[in-house]
Amino acid sequence: MKRVAGALALLVLALLAVMVVRTLRVTAPALAAADTGAPIAVDTTAAAARLAGAIRYPTVSLASGGPVDTAAFLGLHEHLRASFPLVHGALTPEIVGGLSLLYTWTGSDPQLAPLVLMGHMDVVPVPEPNLTEWTHAPFSGDVAEGFVWGRGTLDDKTTVLSILEAVETLLQNGHKPVRTIYLAFGHDEEVSGEYGARAIVEKLVAQGVKPALVLDEGGFMAAGLMPGLEQRTAIGALSRAIARLEADPFPPKLDGPTRGMIEAMAPYMPFSRRMMVANLWLTAPVVSRTLAANPLGSALLHTTTAPTMLSAGIKDNVLPPEATAVVNFRIRPGETVASVIERVNQVVADSQVIVSTLDSTGVNPSPVSDVHSEAWELLAGTIRAMIPGEQPPVIPYLVMGGTDAKHWGAHSDRVFRFLPVPLGEGDRERIHGVNERISMADYATSVGFFARLIRGIDAL
């Protein structure tokens, strides 16, 4: 018995030794900030006023193929022309897909692979019951308490205006790019980008464009993101189906980009946590449970399930012959639209319920971009340069939403998603929520980031 206990003790010690050695080998990458020159001067007050003006146009996307307030988009186009005269004089602007905008800034060496900067002009609706909860009206564009308020300040007119502010300022300073730069601003990202971004990508691909880097909205600058044959009515059948889906979520898996993100965080963790991450071959179940305890962390581990729209009935005393529900699935890499539908059918297990994609808009996850490429190094270095004197960790991240950049997935492995806006307390809930806003200082930071990136792309 003593021999068995001794052998077990030796095994535990050996295992612990292996884990410690693996942990000690985890070190932060020696990466310098991108040398893109001195920061540009941003007139914060004037820039905030131009962003506020853009917020006042209610460029709402209601539903895929639904009604579009064309006048609002055309008004925003005119606002951009008036606000950025140098951009509209030096770049070639054109309307694509009906209401989307594509600007071409021709470089001195058009043979080099270009930079593509993306954003979108449309915003999600504001539910009528929420209007009274807004401190400032959602399309007021008020500038107050050091913030610009309104729908689009975080998602995603800030990207569009930040890029244009950066280009306008660089033109004022006489900057002439070596690589060609495309600015691609969609008008229907919130309803899949089928008419805007897709048309822009198809146009550029047809012209032979192979980008050195594509950057779209996505991850933010933030901290603390880490620390489930009977008689029935149509409504009853649908309700039970949704209840089953919510009660039986997709199983979590710690692999792909999420595992890469966790491993990239390891060098910046205390030793005990670093040891857990350095030994995922053994500790993955524990790390997964820890990650799943946080709603955002849980969403990174599996395909998410969110019923968003229900429809049934036309009168209170008439049983509806059918009922429909729209369920939003954000599909994790490793799954597909087909595999999601197959599992939903298995979970629902009801012949009365028909499962299909909505208007053929189901989209598979985008390919995983190369985080060892020169494009990634430039992007990471530009982010680090935003905070002089510090070396903030830049972590590859799984963006769960399907942004317009997904249309580049079949054409490039250098497609990244990042918006240089530091998220404050409660800001994550403001995206698509109540009291969306951005601080004037953070907006100036975003403008500065894009200016640095544009200057830095020539050295790629």
C-alpha cells in the first residue's frame, strides 16, 4: 500500500513539475510599437460636431429587404461631402449597391497590395418602449457631458467618421500614400450587408484587388472581459421549441480562435492562472468552466442561441394557423449553417416545426485570419503605439457578430476586426441598447489610430 501511495505521490510531483516547466516557458512576445511618426493633432470639438451631425440622420436598417429611408442615407452622404472636402477632392468617391460608399485613394505604387478600411452607415432601430429611457434622444446627436450621444456612436458611424477624419487630416498635412487605400462604407450591415458590402467586395475582387490588410469594426479596447401526435396550437408548438433550444444550448468547446486568445493572454496573467493556461492539455475543462461563468466568455465557447422575433395571430379570439420565430445563432468557428440546422432539428424534435434559414441569409463563420502575418504585426504595433510609454497586450479575439468584412473571407486571410474605442463601465450594454454614446476624447483616440495605421501601411 505504501508503494502505491509513494508511486502516486511521485506521479503527482512529476505532473506538477511538467506543468511548472510549461508555465515558465510562457512569455510575452517581444513586439515593438509601430513607428508611424508623431500623433496627428485632432480638433476634438470640431470632430465631435461632425460625428454628431452624422448621428442626426436616422439611417436605420429595419429588416433584410425591408423599407429603407433613402432620404436619410442621401442626407448623410451630403453631410460627409460638406464635412470632408479634401477627401471628396483627392479621393474618388462612388455609390455602390444603391446607397453604400466606396472611396479610392490611389497610391504612388498601384502594384502594391492595397489597404481596405471598412465601416457601416446603417444603425439598428430604437424600440418605442425604450425611448423614455434615453438621457438624450437617440438621433439627437447631442454633445453633452463630454460625450456625443445617439444611435451609431459605438456601432458604427464612429468608424466611418473616424476614418474620414483621419484621411482629411492626413491630406491637410500633405500625406501621399504609396499603397492604394479603399474606404468601404456599407449601408445594410445590420441586416447582413448583402446589397452594400457584398457589392463593394465583388467590385474590388473583379478589379483584381488582393488586400494587404482589411480592417472592419470588431473588438474594442477593454479590460476585464474574462475573469446554458397531440392536439396543439401553433403558438404552443413554437413556444415549446424555443424553450427546448434555450434549455439545451450548444456544447462549449475550447478550441480555435478562443483557445488562441486564452493562450495569448497567458503571459500577462499571475503565475497560478498562467500555469492553468499553459497546461490546457490537462486543465481545459476547468478553464472552460471558469470562462463559461461569464456571459461574454460563455458566448466565446459555443454557438449562441437568441430568439429575437415572434409572430402569430391577428385577433384575440382566433387561433392562428401558424406561428413563426426568428432565432439568431452566432455560429462558432468549427460549426456551419448546416450543422446548426441539424442540431436544432434534433433538439426541437417536432414534426410540426419547420427549421430553415431566413431568406437564405445564413452565413457560415468567416475563416480565421493569420495572426502571424505582417498585416497582424502592423495592426498590433499601431494599437500599442496609441499608449505612449506603455506596452498594452494586443490579444487576437473572436468577434462573434457577422460584420461586413465577412464578404472578404473567401478572398483574403488578412481580415481583422477592431475599433480603437476604449469601452467604459456599462458601454458594452449601450451597443444596440439604450444611451449609446462615445466620449469626445475616445473618439479623438480612434481618429488618431486610423491616421497611424494609414501611415504605417506603407512600411508593410
